[in-house]
Amino acid sequence: MDELHKKLRSHAYANEEELIGLRRTLHQHPEPGWSEFQTSQTLRTRLAENGFSSLKATAGTGFYLDIQGEHPGPAIAYCADMDALPIQDRKEKTYASKRTGFGHLCGHDAHSTVAYGVARLLHRHRHELHGTVRIIWQPAEEVTPSGAPLILKEGVLDDIEAIYGIHCDPTLPSGCYSIRPGAETGSFDTFEVTVDAPSTSHSARPYEGKDTIWIANQIIQHFYQMIGRVTDVRKPAVISICTFHAGDALNVIPHHASFGGTIRTMNEQLRQQLREYMTDITREIGRINGVEARIRLGGGSPSVINNFQLYRFMRRLIGLQLGDEKFLDREQSIGAEDFAFYTERLPGLYMRVGTAHSPETSHPLHHSFFDVDERVFAPVSALMAYALIRHLRDRVLHTKPSLSSAEPLLSEQ
């Protein structure tokens, strides 16, 4: 571990209790996407108390700040999300959610806290920065439409050459990290299908009318049967039906039925193929059965694509600074992140951070008892601040890749 990283870790650990306290404050007051008013204010207040005066609003409740180094260079970004989920937090902890029906059960409070820690470290070590780091607190990652496209539309990343982000991972031990080159997550799209008949019909004589539930079920079965029959089994894809609504009486076949869910895959071509095939299936089954069947496809997000140079840089940095045993391979995730909109526009790196230290911190994401090992905040803040400093110093995206163990971008000081 080089001297700069040691200093960053020392300063981060000196503020560890503050980081834990901030995370617990955010955790107690979760807010869903586009409503992160108190979350944003809490973070802004803490930053102002530490000398950050030039905070700029973006995407409604979001904001960002620039940390300008004492040396010239390009601008890069670090992004953290802020929103919570509409899920009841069932933990029996003093810092459990105080808001009924909502909880920080995906770790965005931890992400925001680490970003705060990174900001403080970089501000203190501006003399080490060869350029500018823009730190963004983004709203609405969990909802559609999400916050990333609006941040891009507002031009917040127009002058940025690369972007970094992290996500806590309860499947990885605390102190360990994981990154996949290329596709890091799956794409995500929503769909809603409606089936409408001219009228209701009697349950004793379905042949006299149109059975919308039976027709909707035909469409569902075709959707489920596509994977591995229409699609290449070597390319992962998942279609899930998550809602179904029809009828109010037990002896009346309703004139309207609807259902909806999500499409997830790792391949953009397959993503478009599925959307087109589902549209054709819905229309044709409706036509064959003499009803109006429609599908509405919602734009979710593409796959997060980790830039290979950034992956290689971060992978080797972890090995040199923490030891190769701290980098763990893991299975590909077909979950989605709107960080993908950033990596679609510019080079990016999205890293998984281990937060599992006990059974209490090993519950999966979106679980009612989800929690994280708070002891990771200080070392993760230090690691990310160090990576951002080294990116700018070593001009990672402007250095010709080399297989030499003495490669400048990760040489020891």
C-alpha cells in the first residue's frame, strides 16, 4: 500500500463515526425517487459544514459539486444514488426506517455516505489532483423514468471523460470487491398488456363471449416459452410477470384483463428482438381470438458496460493496494442499474463492494431486513478517492495499454 493510500485511509478512519452517523440518519428517513428532499438537504448541510459552498442542483432533488485540483487536467465524475424503496424496513435496529412503508433496502444511503466521504478526502488532498472530480448525488435510480437520463440531458456530464460508481453487495464479504469487464448488469424494460372484449360474459357460458383471462393467459404462456425456444440459450434473458388484474365477481368473465412485468437481458440485439416478438405475439393472439390486445413497452435502461481500460486499472489497483485476495469473481448479474445510461455515453466503471460480515448483513438487496456492514465506509471512501486521484495523475484513458508489470498507471510510488 503506497503512502498516499495510507494517508487517505488514515483520514477516512478518523471520520468513521461521522460516516456511520450520516448513513444512519439517511437510513431512518428514506424517500422514494424524485422525492429525496430531506435526503438531499441532509447531505447538502453536512457538505456546507465542511466547506463545500458551490453545490449545483440537477434533476430535481439531485445535486453535484466540483473538486478542482491544484494541477491542470481533465474532469472525471463519481456518482451515487439517493433514493429508497417502497418496502417496509423490518429490522429491529435503532437506526431502522422511521417512515412506514419505505426503506433504504438497496444501500443507496450507503452509496451517498461513501460519496460524502470521497468528497471530504479529495477536498483535503486537492494538491494531489491533476484535474477535476465532479461528485454527483443522483435521485430516482429505482424508478422509471429514472434520474440518470435527466442528468445527461441537463449536460452535467458534457465535459466529463469518465465516470465511476459503486454498489454494495451482500453476497461479497466486507473488504472485498468485484468488477466484471464489459456487461456488468442486464438491461431492463417494463411492459403492460391489456386485453379488451366488447362485454362481460357469464361464467357458465364462456363460449358466448370472449374470455379475456384465458386469452391473457395464452399471451403469458407464449412470453414465458420464448426463452430458450425463440432466443439463444447462451444469451441470458428473463421475462417476469409481476402484476395481473381482472374481474370483480366470481361468476362473471370480465371484459378487461391486464398484466405487466419486466424484460431483462445482457445483449442489446436480443433486447430489441424480445420487444418486437412480444409485440407481435400480443397483437396476433388478440386478432385470432377476436379481441383487442395491446402491449405498452416502457423504456428501462440498457446494460451497464464497464470500460475495459478502467476495469483493468481498477482491478490492478485493488491487487497492488489491498492484495489479489480482495478481488473476487462472481456470477453475472441480470439486475439493472440506470448507471447504464452513463456508460452508454462515456467510459465508466461500476464496482461491487462487499458489505456482508454477518447473517444480519447478508440479506439480499430489496429484502425487508437488508443491512450493510458500516465498517466498510471508511476504507471504501479511501479506495475510491485514491482511484480517482490515480486516474487523473496517470491519465488512464490516455495511456497506451501495456502488459508490463511496471505499467505506469499503477506503479508504486
